Amino acid sequence: MSNKRKPWINWILFLGSLVIVFLLGLLISSISERKMEAKFAYTPMTEINDLEPRNEVWGENFPREFQSYYKTADTTFRSKYNGNAVIDMLEVDPRLVVLWAGYGFSKDYTQGRGHYYAIEDLQNSLRTGAPTGDHDGPMPATCWTCKSPDVPRVMNEDGVEEFYKGKWSRLGPEIVNPIGCADCHDSKTMNLKITRPALIEAFERQGKDINKASHNEMRSLVCAQCHVEYYFDKKIPGKEKTPYLTFPWDKGQTVEDMEEYYDSIQHVDWVHKLSKAPMLKAQHPGYEVHQMGIHGKRGVSCADCHMPYKTEGGQKFTDHHIQSPLNNVANSCQVCHREEEKELIANVFSNQDKIIENRDKLEELLVQAHVEAKQCWDLGATEEQMKDILQDIRHGQWRWDYAAASHGGSFHAPVELGRVISTGIDVTQEARIKLSRLLIKLGFEGEVPYPDIETKEKAQKFIGLPMEKLKADKERFKKELLPKWEEEAKKREAAYN
């Protein structure tokens, strides 16, 4: 038998060798590229001082992250519900005005835009109050806590308790840089870092050490510094006059856990103008709700979906264009899910539709409960007769607000939010049954008419808000005080440089 190889076998060996050489070349190129990446990423061009609040300074060392962050200035994306466009939520849903009667949100609730606008949105909001003779609005300085990397700097200079004292306008000239790098990163190591004391303190009260959190946990915890439920505690011993920012997690993070906590300390955010119920205002328990959903339970972090990795010029980095995953499906959802983009978005909208349908029903019931409670007071009801009813209204609206304010909650944990809203409907219906019995007892026959609140203006007039004065005063603030703040900030910046 001849040992002579056939010519086509030689060609196969030759082509196979070429493929192997090509693949080895790709491997070597990739390794070299990653080495260059590492050299670029960890060799700072500019020294960054501790608590440096200016994002532009950080951007000299991390231009890709910096440039992607400033895309949060884009306000063109609007989803079926919300997005980052400018939306007047009181115009969209005038019932909110009645639900928040007596509270700042009934004056103005414009959806927050991207992080880039955090300071501007706070200055423009009617909730921060109109200037008086000394230009102080009603909101405390604590309202600045999540708005700027200047906050850790001022807290370090003045002390945390001192930072929380006084009115929000006191810190106007100091808080100038929008949310950015120093809010989440250590200036020397670039490691993720907790810069707001409330989260650290909440962990400590539960016997936990936040310093032991894993890197993956930190990719959510830096968000949990702000995207959580909180309140201003004015009863801390020795700090009674300070609205100290506190997380109500001592008994847990479910809607019932936090409700039990608030009831146990008799906390009241405001007394409702119509019903006189001692109300709770949910802030934005996004982190808590996320933890209860399938993604949170499987270890998917906030950054995985809202700040996914991307590659540019051969370099992999975290995209700091913090936004809705629905505006970035390919890099967020489709990294794990293989369905088509249209199908993934349709699934999200389906969950949102179901949650909002029941949430709207709860809103209507709460509006009726507040109006019926006012009718009882007008007919001479006593505090003893109203006590249990007002507690039911408090609990019903707390559940509604918890669901409404947990932005993205109908995606993060639709089963949990569906449960929360259903219990809110139950407790609010119970309040209305008690109200109907009391109305009969007080001699009222028939139904209390539902108010004409088809528009924001009608709703604000119904609860007695002097909107023209509020708007005029805010314009006066912009003309008189805001330019002075900006001038002071420029002088401080020049001195710093």
C-alpha cells in the first residue's frame, strides 16, 4: 500500500494551519488590547482630590464614562409611561392633587429628568417654596441630600447634622454640581463608595456592616443611597430640631414593615387638608421593590440594566448614560433575554397596564374617602368617631403611594406591587364602609358627590391652592435670588482653582 498522501489532504492541513495562526493572532491582539486598556484605565492623567465635586475634573481621567454620563441631559425619550421627558404628572392625573391636598406635591409634580438636571429641577419646583422676605421656602436643607456631589463635601466641612439644619435656600450657593462621579466613587481607587450617611446608618441599626457588601451588591447600593423610601426624623434625642434623613428599615423593607415602623413612632408627614388624616408620603422605594422582584432575587444589580457595559474603541466600560432600559434594550435586556425587542417591550407594557389599571381604581376610592371624610367633619363628627377611619385612609394611601412612587416597580416586582395595591383597595373600601355608616348616623342621606377634578387647575381650585401667587413668587425667586447664588458659586470656583 502506498504511503503517499493525497493532494487534497495537504490543502486541508495548510488551510487548517492558517486558521489556527489567525486565531492565535486574534488572541494575542486581544491580550495586547486588554493590557493597553488596563494601562489606560488605571493610570490617572490628573490627580483627583478627595470629595472633588466637579464631574469635569473626573472626566479628564475617564472621558468615556464622563461623555456617556452627560447624555443624561437628553430628554427626548418618552415611554408609554414616563421616560425622561418633561411630564407634568398633575396634568396627566389630576386626582393626585386631591390625594396630596395640604402637601407640596399638590402644587407641583413634574417628572424628574436625568441626573444632569437634578439641581435645576429642584430650583424650579414649586414644592421648594416661594421666597419670603429672607428668601426662605418651607423645605429643609435636607432636600439637597441626593442632588449633588457637593453634598459629601459640605457634609465633611460642616458635619452631617449641621448640613441638615435650616431651610433649603441656605445651601443654594453651595450645591451647584449635578449628580455625578463623587456621589458613587472613591477618588483614589475608583471603587464604588457609599457617600450618604443615611444608608450606612440604616445598615448599622439592623446589625449589618455595609463595608462587607460585595462589588455586585455595591452596584445597587450606590443607587440605594437615594432611590429608596426615607423620612425626616425630628425626634432623634439631641437632634429634635434637625430634620435628620432616615430610612424606615428597622422592621424590614416591605410595605407592611415600614408602615408598622411609622405607626410605632407615630410619624406623620402631613395632615390631609380635606380628611384631616395623618398621612404618610412615600418617596421612591425603588431599591426596596427591586429587591422583591425576580431580577433582584437573582442578583441582577441596578447597574446591569440602567448602566450596562459597552465597548468603544476596543475598550469595555460602564455606560454612565443612566436611563430606562427600554431605551437601550440591546445592551440591557437582550444580554440575557433572547426575545425580540418588540416582544420584550410589550411584556413590560403589559405588566404596567395591569398594575396601573388597579392603581387608578385605588386612586378613585381614596379621593372619595377624603371627600366623604370632609363631609363627616362638616356634619360635626368627633375625633373619636373618625379615628379608625382616618387610620384606614392613612394605610390605604400609603400602599397606593408606595406603588406609585416606586418608579419602575411594575417591572421590578409586578407580583408584589399587585399585592400591595389589592390590600390598599381592601383597606380603603373598609374606610368607606365605615364612612357611609357614620354619614347615616350624622343624618346625611345619599352619596357624597365626586368632585369635578377633570383638570389640574380644577383640582387645585377644589382644594384651595393659590396657584397664581405661588407661580409669581417662584418667578421672583428666579429673578432676585438665583442670580446671586450663581455669582457666589462662580467666586468660590475661581478661588478654588
